[in-house]
Amino acid sequence: MAIVRMNKISLLGLEADKEQIMEALMKMGVVEIVNMEHRVSEDEWSQLVSKDGNEAAVSHLESDVAKVKSAIESLSRYDTRKKGLFASKRTIDSHQYNEIICNQDRVWEVVEQISRYDEQLSMLRAEENRLSNLIATLEPWKSLTVPVEVNSTQNTIISLGVVPAIVDTEKLKQDLYEQIAESYLDVVSTDKDQSYLLVIYYNKYEEDVMKVLKTNGFVKVSFKDIQGTIVDNIRAAADKIKDIETEREEVEKNIAALVNEKDKLEVLHDHLLVQKDRQKVLSNMVKTDKVFMLEGWLPKDKSEQVKKRITQQWDCVVDIQEPDKEEEVPVLLENNSFVQPFEAITELYSLPHSKGIDATLFMAPFYFVFFGLMISDAGYGLLIALATGIILSKFKLEGMAYKLIKLLFFGGISTFLWGVMFGGWFGDIVDVITSGKYTIPPLWFNPLNDPMKLLTWSFIFGGVQLYVGMALQAYKFIRDGRYLDALFDIGFWYVLLTGFVFMILGGALGTVGKNMVIIGAILLVLTQGRNQQGIIKKFLMGLLSLYNITGFLSDVLSYSRLLALGLATGVIASVVNTMGSLFGFHIVGIIIFIIVAIVGHVFNILINALGAYVHASRLQYVEFFGKFYEGGGRAFQPFKINTKYINLEDREAI
């Protein structure tokens, strides 16, 4: 199977050689170092070893990485060099790398300089926001000519405040004047939320005035830290904002002038990232004053190579063993170049259990067929394959991005092949352009003219995949020594289900199928309740097991989505072509046709490629995986060089 076999590794080395040994392991990138912290608490270990690692050093490196990353992000806003969506990491040689790291003090000066500029920008933005908020606060009061610091005279009090917009200010004024004649109320302005009021009254009537005002939801407003009229303060704030904008532009120019240092910052970032990973992994190990010890996992086929490399260069003990039978090991998938992209589908669902089966090899052919069948247009397939092929050739993609793009590339090929079989070339575009004089005939049949035939084949494809899923479950039973389970739970179902298929075909096979159904049903009734106590319970459970045939039928019916999506693509394509041809084929009509065709077909490709990806995945996850798959595996995470921005031609330099 495609799950790589793993071995356990234990390494005991001299503390003096630890840094070099860890560097070698990191460059090899094939050993996962597991946490040994539990050893420190075990009685036989607690007096001998202590936890390794330096949390303060890790924290310091994490802080440095964050600083450099922040500086890079700041420079990125002013970097006019365009970077494509699928741009790969920049590759540099060891000489360039060493030159930058040996002179990193200069790079750190740039980091600190950018940090100061960012802090300055932050302060300017905060001040600009404060002034903008001040202007917004003062704006409703700008018609007020009284200086804001004047809030009383010898005998009067001047109050500013607001009431909700629902308050009738004319009635409020009338009530105030009726109860306190020696008062004055002016509505300075009104917006959708509230009314802004100026109230002047004798100070001896303050209690009476406030009673009337608060009854209507009056809230006092005061302006701190400003003096003069509202208009003067708004003007002064606006002038300060202009000065801030000028100062900010100057700071931004200073940052932009450093954009050429971004490449060096990226090198420093990845250097620090590697150093952090080296320090961080030490916390998984234990040590004494003189020696250190680590435990981990590595692929079986790399075991001797790693052992030989380490023991030849350093005085240490390397013990490599196979895992215990019941021990869970990390999971690493390894497939050929065709199957590998389909690992993306498996990984998005769940990695297989370490003792399970990697479904990728068995799922890949079905996914390839189903994806193309759901789009089934040769023109669309060519475009998908061409676009993804260019991306794969121009960019050095890695990881999940590589798998997904290559998966779409294979999907484009499948789409093209099914399009040729069904005669779909951008729908019926040739037929529309030539007014029916020419057409590209299908090599097999046209699903739009014979949908039932496609539905039948969809069910056949589904049935075959479900049979494969059941066979894989039988393999698991046999592998684990459960031979009777394989016969009773899979073999007898094969007899029953195959009998139904023969009955549908009719003729001589129909008679054979009828007998197979009867035999299969009897065998299932006799065996499916074998784990129950008592004959009656065994019989009843066996009888009830026949109800599971409805589940199988439901699974087969799910494959009708192959028909639905395949027809949808063809119908939409035909509609696009018809809409584009409505204006005829004179000069203007041709231009309209081209525009409609490009927009419509691009939309059709995007929406149906997404639908094909989702529904082809759904068929694998629900129908196929449900028959045998056991997920929950933990991904193999080797201790290796992980960088974000650069790749080294000579990775030994790191």
C-alpha cells in the first residue's frame, strides 16, 4: 500500500556534539522527533535526566521572527514588483545567503529603522483619527459662535446638550418657557439621531430648568482641552490633519526607499525561522550533563542511511527498531506521479489510520473518470488542462497547492476525453456558428439526446466503485486473519447483489441471478446474527440485515449526480451559444457573440469545475470511503528545514 512503513529511532549522543547532530538531522529532513517529556516523570528516568531545551531562547527567536516579518509586511505595501498568485520561493545560492547572514547587523538596522517608521505612522494615524473624531464631534455645533470655554456669566449658566431626535424641540422650548420664563433655548442643529441644543438660564433656576430638560432625555455636552469658537477649532484640526498627511507621506517615502532591502529581510527571516525550529525541537528531548537523548520516527527505507550518516561522523548510539504491532505510528503517503495529486482529496477528508489502507490508489481512477464525466466538454477540458499545465510548468509549486493544480490538470484531460466521447466542444458552438451545416459527432453518444443511457452508465460506474470498496474491506478482514468475516460480511453480499444485477439483465442470466439472490439471502440470514446470543436473536438479526440492501441501492442512486452535472454543463453551454447568436453573424453580431461566448463559457467552466470537484469528492467520501476507510491518522512531521521566502541551491549552507 501507499502508507510508508515507519521505524522507531532512539539516539544517544554527547552533549558537545548535539548542535552538529541536530543540524545534520535537520538537513536530512526524514526524522520526526517525538516529545520525551514523560520520561522525566518516570521513576527509572527522573533521577537520571532532565528536560532539554531553552524556552527563553525560543521566545527570543520568535520575537525576532515577528519583528522581521512585520518589517517585510511593511515593505510589501510599497514593493511595486508584481508577484503572481502561484509565485514560488526565491532561490539563492549559499554565497548570497552567507554574505547576508554574516552582515546581518546591517539588516537589523533596517528592521529597526522600519520599526521606528511604523511606530511613527501608527502615532500619526492615531492623531489623525483623534482629530477626525474631534471634527465629527464639533461639526453639529459649528453654527455656535459662543467660545466653548464660556459656560457661565455672573448671573447665568450656558449649557450645551443633546436630546433624542424623537423629542419635539418646539414643544420642549414651549414647556421650558412656560415654567421658567427667564430662559433661552436654541436648536443649534439636528441629525437623524439627536438634536443639539444651546440653553441659557439664570443660575438660580438651574434645578427647575434641568428638571424640564432631563424629562426629555437631555444630556449635557462639554468640550475639554479646546478653547475658542467651534469653527476655529474645526479649522485648526483640519489644518493639523493636512500637516499629518504631509508628514505621513514623507515617512512612507522613507519606507519605500528601503524596499530594495526586502530580499535581505526575507533571508534573515528564514534564517531565524530555521534557528527557532532548531531550538524548539530541543524541548522534545532529554539530557544529562554530558549526553542527550532523542526518540522519533523515520521511514523504514531511510533507516540505515540515517544511522550510517550519524554514527560515522559522531560517537553516539543509534537504535532503530520496528514499531510494536499495536503501536500507532505517524502516517506518510507515497504514491506515483499520477496518483500523488489525488492525495489532496484523501488528506482533506482524513489521513488513513496507520494500520488502515491508503485509499488514494484505488480512488484516483474513479475520481479521474467522474470529474471529467461531470463536465464532459472537450473545449473546456483543453482550457483547464492548458491553464493548469502552464501554471505547473512556470511555477515551482509545493505541497497542497501542487497537488490541487495537478489534480485539475488531470481533470482537464479527463474532461477532454469525455467531451470527445460525447461530442461536446464548447457545447454546440460549431453547429450554431455554421447554422447546422457542420457538427462534430460524438465518438460514443450525445447525453443531451440520450440521458437515460448516461444515467445507466452512471449507475454502472457507481456499482463498480462500491464493489471495489467492499473488496478493500474484505482485504482488511483477510489481512487481520478474520477470514470468516470476509466471507460472511462481504462474500455473501457479493452473491446477493450480483444476483440482483443478473436479474436486471434478464435472459439466462436472470434465472441464474434469481437463484443467487435466494442463496445469498439465506446465507446472510444464517450468518449476519452470529454474534447474538440465542437462535431467535441470531435469526432476527440475520433477517434484519437484508434491509441493508436499501443502503446499497441508495449509494448507487447517488451516482446519478454524474448525469445531472454532465447535462447541466452541456445545457448551459448550449444556452450561452444560443444567446450569443441572437443578433446574427454580421460584424456587430459577431462581436456580441464573441463577448457572450467568452463570458458565458468562462462562467460555465468555473461553476461546473467547482461542482465537479465538490461532487466527485462527495462520492468518494460518503459512498466509497464509507465501505472500508478508517481515518484518524497523524501526519508524519519530520524535523527539517522550513522556509517561507527562500530556497537554497546548497541547503547544506543553512
